[in-house]
Amino acid sequence: MTVLDFDGIAFDPVGTVDARQVPQAPTPTAQAAPPAPTSEIVRYSAAPVTDSGLGPIGELRTGLVAAHRAALGAQVALQRALWERATGTAGDHLPMTSAVAGIVAREGAFKPLARTGRTQLDRAALELLAQGAVAEVFGPGHQRDGVVQAARLAAGEPLVLTEIESIELYGGTGDGRVVARYEGAPGAAARQAAEVFALFTGMHLGLSGSTLTGATPAVSGANRGTVELVVTALDLVPRPHVAATASFAGGEPSVAVRVTVAEPAGAGVGPGQAVPSLLLNEFHMTHLARGDQAIAMGPEFAEYTGVRATRLPTGGLLLVDRVRDFDGARGTLDAASYTTEYDSPADSWYYADTANDSMPHFVYMETSLQAALLMGYYAGPTLTQPGVTLSLRNLGGTATVLRQVDLRDRTIEQASRMLSTTILPGSSLQTFDYTLSVDGEPFYAGETMFGYFSDEALANQTGLDAGRPAPSWLAENPGARVRTIDVAARRADPSAPLCSRRALTLIDRVEVVDGGGKHGAGYLHSLRAIDPDDWFFARHFHLDPVIPGSLGVESVIHAVQEWLVDAGHTAGMTDPVFRIPADIAFSWRYRGQFLPTDGTVELEAHIKELRRGPHGVTAVVEGSLWKPGLRIYEVTDLAVELVDRGA
């Protein structure tokens, strides 16, 4: 176990501490509890008390209280690592193929709970859906252990659809499209087409025993024809639903239609209730990201709904799907272990937007850190301080890619452990470790520390250098000979290879000092304006917008990638690709946050080592990121591999 560092103080997640008995987390009430004495720190850890006394906790108290009031923050960064497209990887892939070959989900698109390659249905298949045989029609992914199958097409009324000519997952305006033929009431045909799309996307799997409900729109027209359904909205909150506009070939006016997935009357939908075999599923994750926290986490968390509070990211940055098991309890903050899952469909936006051969580095970080933190929050550290607004920030960690694996259409199993919790006045700290696996084989492992911080702590940041000036290397060497890589111009060429695009447009230019930097092997610098309308502010987090720390790390990677291409390291390669190398431990520290109003993000990278191998090169760098006047991110031994896949 690596000893983590918090502002210069060694912080051993399982070291000697004052291990008091953990109280049950209180149920929040409208009246806030009195503030804790400013000298009190409560540390929960799985380790036993030894004879070493309370010296370490006193040291920890002094340093942490001062530090957390000075320099906290930072984004939901998460960990790094790499993947790659190691061809020939063994293992069963999930049935996650996009409904339309070659179509890629845009960032923020609805992620179906189940996938199928079937996009046309005859009358016999529709009749099976009317009988509730959803998995028989769409495949085994549309059936889950513990989910009672009660949803049926056209329940309680005549089935008027005769054929589904096409179902397009991302058709229409991007949210989905259905074209169907019908014989019967056109309004019923429109609603039934929406029901087909709800079943097609697996919405019923989030609530066991659920049924499809919705009003039939009034439509006057021929009782035979074709209906085109263009989906306008689909979501899991407040309940899974599909909203669409239906148009008819006969010229009848278009109508709006909505179908909702409803739980059985009187059934609970909270943790362990929506689907008894899972503590939490996609329905709860979406509520935790931007919905009702009482549904997501339990009634104790009701006060956090609709206000700034700890949340998962939303949209395309929500990268954990289900909690499979949890060996812990609410109010027990010393230790817990748990297993979560994340499905990574091949049509995910980040595969299309990255310059990497496979999953980009920031997704490794995000999915592992979100999984680790999730159940630490569920255990209830914020419930020990009712009435206090606490925001979640990652503080740092270390991670290593154990093996390169293509993660397209795979389910990632995330085994995490909460190692300790330290309660501070107006904040708390938690440490975790985690291992990610596919088909039972680990491919990524790491450790991390998160903090929950009050508004006061977040407002008094002093960065990584305790408020002291920490200029970039370039600022300290104004006479250095600089050349510029115009990344924006290269990206404007759609045929330019090895270039991140669209949502992963994170840098526009890189200033290079050949032979510069701390190690004399090369230096990279980039400055980019922050646009308050940047897409990630709406995703990370709801009501608490900050740039994800993982995207800060990703921007350093992009600078290194552009340098490797510009320096000519692809010469002689028939099929050059970027990958994240295995067996190089990477670490990061965050002591601040980038807000929409911060103006700029400045980064630098010092080339530490350039390793040459038979099939390519690996660059290892150290780097930092600044908001105006404050250095707040630091990365160590961040590695980028450029290899010839054809070799």
C-alpha cells in the first residue's frame, strides 16, 4: 500500500490511528446540528490502535485542518491508465453493438440498459412483445437476474402494429427513430411504437415488475398506414420514459406521445428495492447524478436533492452502472468493500473522439474513481455533518495499467475498498483502493483520496505551493527558443491522423522548447481559454460546475501526443497508434478547481524520458496545470506510447 500524501503530510490509509467506534449516521433534519469544535478530528480506519499514542493523529489534525482550509478542491479527476486495442483479446463480449453499423453515440446521448442488433420486427415478434417475451425478441441482454418481467407491448388493448420497418438507436434528431406499419387506431399505433422503443432500449430493466404507461394521443385519420416516431427525449429520471413526435404518411397532424416505465403500485424504488438482486443500478446512478438523492442513496440523503451536494457526473461522464455487492453498512466509516460494473459500448463517444487506439486515459481515471467513491459516499460521511453544504473533490492518487486490453463492448468489473474516513470540521477525507477487471482478469489498479469540502474550504485555495508564486518553466526562461505546434489547424483537417476531436478538443496549440525543461529532454507548454459554455461544466457536476481533473490530465496527454507526431516519431510506421503503456505507475495531486469563470487553463510538461523499443517509443513526463496565478494540478510519470500496430 502506497502512503498517500496530503499537503506534505504522509497519510497512510491503513496506518495507526485513533480508531473510535463509528456512530450510526444520523438522519438529516431541517435543523442543522451545532458545528463541531474546530479542534475535533474523527478518524475511522480498519487498522487497530497500537501503543504508538496519538502523535500521528495530532500531526494529521494540525496539517489537515490548515490545508483543507487553504487548498482544496480539484475536480473529479480520476485515474489514469491506459488501454489499447490489443488484438486477439480473449473473452466474451457483451451484445452492445450499435443498432446502426458505423453510427457513434454523441456525448450525452442516452445509454441503453440493454443492446440488441435486431432493428426490424415482424408481426410474430410484436406478438411476442405483447406477451412479455422481450428477451426472446431482443436477446438475452434484455433479461436480468432479479428483474420480474411484467412490461408488455399494447397491454390491455388490441395490438395495432403489424410491422416495425426500422428501429434506429441514434436516428431522427439523434435520440432515436422508429418506422412502423399499423392497422387500427393511429393514436394507439404512435404510443405502441414508443413502447417498442422503450423495450428496445431496456428501460424496463431498471424497475423490477414494471409496466409501460402512457396516454393515447387523439388522432383522426386512416386506420391503416405508416407512422414515423422521432424520439425527442428519453431519460431515467424521475422515472424511465420516452417522449417522441409521431408523424403519419397520410398527412395527419403530428402528435406528441410519451411512455413511462412505472413500478408496481406500492413498490419501493430505493437502494435494493428497484431490483432486489442489485443494491443500485442505472436508475439510481442517474438520480445520484441529477435527480432525487433519496431514491439514489436512501431517505437519509433527501436534504441533498435540488441543492449543491456530492454527486456523480452526468451525461457522457457518468461511468459506473451498477453495484453488484456491498460488504459494508450505512454509518460504518472505517472499512467497506464492494463490486460495481460499467458497460463500455463500442459506439461510445469517447472511442470516436480520442486519438488513442482504444479507451482514452481519462475514462480509465473516471470509471475507477467514480466506482471507488460511490459507496464511500453511500456509507454516509456527509451525514455526520447535517446542514453543511459539502462538495466532492478528488485530491490525488496513483494507478497502473497492468495489461493492455481492448474494452469495446466489454463490462468492466470494479472491485473497490474504502480504507479509511477522517472527519474534519466542515469536511471529511476518504481513502480507497481499487482493481478493474475484464472476464475475471485484472487490467488496472490504483489508490486514491477524496475529500468533501465546505464552501469556506473551497473558497480559500492556496494551490500546490501554499500560495507561493510558482511560475512555469517557460516563464522562468523567457529567452528559451520556442516553436509552436498549431493543433487547431491540424484538427481542422479531417484526414489528419492521431488527433483528438469534438468533445475531446482540449488544446489548440503547443509551445515546444527542444532540449528544454527540468530534464533537458524537451518541454511543452499550452494555454487555452476557458469557455463557460464548455460541455463538461454541465456534466461535472450538476449545480457544482468544475472541469474534471481527469480532463486536465488528458490535456497533458494530448500535448505529448502532438509533440510525438510533430517530432517525426511516426516515420517508418505503417499503422501508428497511441496507447497507454502497461507497468508504469502514474500519480497525480489536485489542490484546486477550475471554475467556468477562471479564464484560462495553463499546462506544462517536462519530458523525463523517451524510451525507444522495436515497435515505437514511450514518452514519460512530469507536468503541472495552473489557473491564473495558482498551480493546482501535478502529474508524475504520465506515459504515452506510440507504436506501429502493423509491426
